[in-house]
Amino acid sequence: MAAVLMASVAASAQNETGQTTIAPTVGLNLSNTTGDGSKMMPVLAVGAVGEYGVMDNLGVSAGVMFSMQGAKADGSDRKLKMNYLNIPILANYYVWQGLAVKAGVQPGFLLSAKNDDADIKSDCKKLDLSIPVGLSYEISKFVIDARYNIGLTKMAEYADDKNSVIQITVGYKFDL
């Protein structure tokens, strides 16, 4: 009986052709930079993602995410804190009922940047481009999403560091 129940829940856990959904999400960023001497920093990600079912096993999604990013200096309490408004645009290929492989592009717009307590926004690039790749799993309208955002652009002209973010979120899908 439990297997039949789980199969029916999983069978409805993906977009169908022409279906549109929206999902408020909240989660955790494990943020770092590609430079030497930095450590991962756990911070917040919150937003909403809309998805349109192109085919029964393929959806296209776009979202708006407030994303805290940055890194800790290795061996000290110094922190680089950057806040972005990210716009993930992804193709979602459903390889199994409820399980999607995701990849796309994500422009991010710098909202603020601080190195410890000093404002360094004027020294940083205002646009951050990344490639998000990951997986999501849907069950009973809940979506668990895990992705790695591969930074493509340097964070500042004077440094070669790029953002490197593992993002894990949970959301709830609503049909539109």
C-alpha cells in the first residue's frame, strides 16, 4: 500500500506540457571564492522560481533569488560578504518521476559588498555571471534543489577570484 501511495505521489511530481508553476524557496548557500586562502561560509538564499512545462519531461524555469555570498579568510575571523539579486534561468530535464537534472545560466546583480565592516561595493563588478548545474527532487509539491553555481566572471578588476556557491533550497510549488 505504501509503495502504491509513493508511486502516485511521485507520478504527479513534475510539470506536464503547458503547465506553469511557481515555488517560493528558502535555503542555504555554502559560499566561497576561487582564490587561495578562503574557506566556505554558510549564508542565506531566498526567492521564487517559476517553471513552464515544455514537454512532459522538460521544463524551463526562471527565478529571482536574494543570495548572500562571500567567503571567510582562512585562519582568521575576516569575512567577505556580498549580496546579489540572482536570476537563474534553467532547463529542467526530468530523468525519472520527480527527479530533474538542471543546467543553465545565472546573471547576478551586486546589491552590497563588505570586507569585514568596510564597504567595497565600488571596487566590485556589478554583474556576476555563473553557470548553475544541479538536481532537484519533487514530492507532494515540495521541491528540494541542490546546485553548484560555477562563477564565470571576476568579482573585481584587481583580483582573479570568482564566486563558487553550493546552493541547497526547499520550496513549495503552486500551479498557476
